[in-house]
Amino acid sequence: MNAWRLDTQTQTIIIASNGGTPFIAYWDAKLTLKEDLAQILDSLPQDFSGGVMDKTEYINFCPTSGDGFLGQPGIILNDNNGIDILPNFKFVGTKKEDGLIFESRDEDIGLSIFHKISIHGEVFKFQTTLTSEHPISVGWLSTPIIPDFSSSEEFVQVSGNWCSEFCFDRLSWRPGVVVKESRSGRTSHENFPGLILLNKSTTNSDGSAVGFHYGWSGGHRMQIEELSTGQRQIQFGHSQSFKNKLTQKISTAPVFVSKSTKGLNGIAQSFQSFVRKEILPSNLEKLPRPVHYNCWEAIYFKHSLKDLKEIAKLAVSLGAERFVLDDGWFGLRDDDTSSLGDWYVDKRKYPDGLTPLIEYVNHIGMEFGIWFEPEMVSPNSNLFKNNPKWILGKNNQSLGRNQLVLDLNINEVQNYLFEKISKVLSENKISYVKWDHNRVLPFPDHNQANGFYCLLDKLRTSFPLVEFESCSSGGGRIDYGVLSRTHRVWLSDSNDAMVRFKMQNNAGIWLPSEVIGSHVGPRKCHTSGRIFDISLRAWVAASRHMGFEMDPRELTDEEANILKAITKWYKENRHWMHKAFFHRLDLSDKSQVGEIQVSADNDRFVSFVVQMEQSVYSSPKPVILTGLDVNSIYKINLITPGNAAQVSRGNIALRDKEISLSGQFLMSRGVNLPCAFPGSIWVIEGHKI
């Protein structure tokens, strides 16, 4: 039996092959270099009882049907006549190519499968490629299958909906298979391609955890299975496509995996470092990230140059540095029923084009950004009337948000979109594009996602100084595939500060803070109807990539002054916050949600704690911090003492003055805060002394 060893600073993976497709024999804490791999392999066979096959089978990188394997196969194939193909792969060899590639082959039917593994800090990247000498139909292809060696008791899958993204469902392992699939043709609100394995005792800061993410912007499928043998496997791949044509080569997207003994925060730290170093576009990284003003929830489709100039002037006075013109500037777009695809300036609203607005915005000190939704088309647009065969799917399909999907597999569609978007970007001083995607696809066509990648890559090459944001009805397209091409994601269309804080807290396991756009919404939230204090709205936005998305004309003088002060704080601290490590807090009072961001040099921190509902305790529980230097003394202060509730009657030191405490004390005993009403936020700053 052959064996290979891969090491990070904290982990070891041992991969083995007994002549067939390789399998993972060990993946856990780093082993001593004295470890005898031969002895490890000798220890692997397990005993078995009745009712099973007569030898122990390991779950390899691609288990197949036809050899007695009773779990979900890693591959489903048909020939050009629709007949099942049952490969019998034999291991061929390895080669190094930006990682280690394992080749297995079935000579009789002319199939080769390649499983690639590479190490990126404490993150492993796995990907599968299949080649065939003859055209075949691929119903399913999994990334290299990863068994669960963590003895985890539970797993967390990520669900949600529009305005309610990144919800955590914590489930117990049980025999059988759990399938989570996005068939919407995008990453989706409902089925973010992330997974966490953990134990019942695992917390944010302690215990065993394994994090997964499938970096693909189209339809995807995740399979979590426990077999009757007790073996477990994790599979990721593309969802089955209705347009899956015969092919001779196909690849999965990569799945990224990180293990931690420091709870969910250990996973988060590994993923944050990886995204910053290896995922985010390297050709343009503007730090500090500018404060956005987006006009959508101020004007919607009612564009007026006079109103926009007035709003822009007020936005600058509040601290905005980039003005983003949202939907409604093009075609005859007065509502969401028309004009998508007609990417020319609406002369009714802008008789002299966008130049007067852009020049004014630049003159008062802001960059200019603009909204596009290139992949969609309105049935009453000129584009659709002239090119009805350019849509994806059948002619009589249902509309989604009053629109259809353009087929990006058609070269003419790609060329048209590139030409129209390029014309707008070339003729105007635009430094930012908010790229939206507001309806699901009629089916999860893999080629559509690849077409989107191709179009965006071409535009980024042609306009290297333009930044791009990924939006898809909020958080419907957030993944490492799109994040490698964009500089910011719009987490949700919800500007409900309490809902958003919890979403941001969950999403932080996979996303660094600086890529998550977060805006100060209107006093009365347009998506929930709830009313929140300006302090809560502003601080929640300041904890990520800050922006405003309300009509600034609605602000009272007091609200404007509070927003100015918090925006000023954001600008003074973003230089280190956008390189900091995010940690979720383990709070004993479940009416609170909290986090801490610790600078890369561990010299300072800021912690945000939101009172989500009424506490059951008359005396607040101490807030236990994490991620600090145990031997250092921190001077800490409460930035928001005014949020203390009227019922707060105790002598709380932090409410009135700075105090100095050790990292060990803050992470063991914690810090006491005043009583708070629901909807209040505590912001705690700390500096080493």
C-alpha cells in the first residue's frame, strides 16, 4: 500500500492507496515526524460482522457503484446511449502541480480521474477533474470525498431566505444521507455552500470543529452521509444540470476545508487569512475602504438630478466617500417591470447624460459608482423584442421579479453585454460597479455560471481600476468563486440592524469583515417595519465595510451628529479593523449576540455586543472576551455608555471611566456592562498598555 503525508503547522493528512482510488487514512492533529506510515496503514482495517461485504472498504476519493459500496457514489455517468457507466478505477500515480494530483484510471472504458489537493496556510483545497476518451454524460461528480474522522456529534448547515441569510441549523448525526442543494443557478439565500462539523461541547472559542466551503457561484449540491458501518462521508459538487451536454472533460469547483481545536473561531481565523491572501483580487485593493452612500432606499426609481445632488451633499457632510447610483438610471426604467437589457442612460431623467451628476459628486469629494444587472432582461425591453431567442429556458416560462434570464452561453449575448457595459464605463468617470442578480435561473445550468465568470473577468481586465460588488437580491451569490473576482459582497437586502448583526456574526466564519457591505438604513426599516435608534444602525454598519442607504434628509440634527461621530470613528479605525481577526463571543446571556475584532498585532481590539431581546436576568452576565494576549494589560473603555437603560441602577465602573485589566482576566471573568433594553449595542475598545 502506498502512502503520502501532507502537513501544515497544526495538521497532518495521510493519503493512501491499495491499488485503487486513493483515500484519506488520517486527518487530524499534526503527527510526529517519527510516525511510521507503514504501521499506520497496518492499523487501518476494521473488524466487521454479518450482513456486509467480506472485506473492509475504505471510503476513497470517488467511491463507485457496482463494487458493493452502499453509500452515495462519488460519480454517476452515462454513455451517449444513456447506459450506466460503472468505472473501476486503478491508481496510476501522482504529480506536483500547485499541489499534489492523484491520477486514477479505468483503461477499459477510457476514463481518468484526477484528485488535486493543495495546502494554503491551515486551509486545504480539494478538486476533482474527470476526462474521457469518449463523449459521456455526467450526472454527478463529487470533489474528493472527505471522511469524518473528527468523531463529531453534530453538524451545522447554513440556510436562510431573502432578508434572512446565513441562518444556522445545528443537527445531530444519524444514519442516512442529508442532501442540501441549490437548484436556483446561483449560490442562493437558502443553501449557502458551507458546512461545519462539531461536537455538542464545541463553542465559538473551544473544541473540535471542521469547516467546509464549496467555491462555486452556480447551483451546487452537498451530501452528508452516515453509513450503517459507522463510516461518514462529505461530498460537494455542482447540482445536476438540465443542459448537461455530452462532454469529455469536466471539473468540480474547489471545496475548501479547515480544521480547528479552538472552536468555530479557529475555522474563522483560517478562512479569513486564506481569503485575504489568496482569494480577493490582487490587482486592486483599496485600503482604507471608502464609506459608501447608496441611493436606493432614498429614491428607488424616482431619479431627479436636483434631489440626488441634495442627497449627495448631505451624504458627504455625514462622511460618505463613494456615491453609488442604484437601479433606475437606464432605458425607461420607472419600476421593476421594464428596461433590463437596455443599458443606455434614460434621457428623460438625465438629458445631459450622467456627466452632471458625476462631476458634482466628484466635486464635493466622492467617487462615483453605478448599478447593473447584466444577466437579466425585461420582456418589454428593446433587447428582448429584437432578440427573443437570447433567453435561457423555454419561451413560456414563469417570470421572476418581472424578468427573464439571458443565456450567457450565446456568444452574441456575451458580446452585447460587454459592449454596453464598457460603453458606460468608458464614457463616464466610474470607479465602482454594483453587480446585481435578482432572479433564479429556470434551471441550474453550469455553463451560465461559467459565462458570468467569463464576462466579469473580461470587464475586469478591460477596466482594472474599477471595483466590483457582488449582489444577488442581497446575499444570493456569495462564495469564493465570485469573491475571487469582486471586492465586496452585499450580505442582505435587509437593513434591519438586529437581523443584520446576527447575519454578519454568522457569515464572519467564512468572510473577512472588510468584504461585507453594511449600511445604515432608514429610521423605519423598509424590510421589517421596525424602528431602530441611529446609534444601533450606525454601529452595526461600522463593524463591517460601512455605508449609508437612507434618505439623509430624514435625519434630525441629533441623529446626524451621532452618525457623523460614528463614521469618524470608523475612518479612524478601519486601517487595522480590515486586517483584524474576527471572533464570535460565547455569551452566557442568550439574549445577546457579540463579537470581537482583534488587530493582527494583538495590540488593540473592539467588541460589539447587541441586546437582541429582553434578558431574563436582573443583573447582566459578564461579557467574556476571547482572542487576547493573556499576559498583557488592556486599557478598556465603553464607547456607548449612553445606551444604558433607565433601569440601570448599579455602580458599573466601565460606564463612567476607563479601566485596565489583563487579557487573562477579560477571557476568564470578563467585563460587566450596564443593563440594556433590546435594540441597544455596547461597543468596547481596548488597547495594550
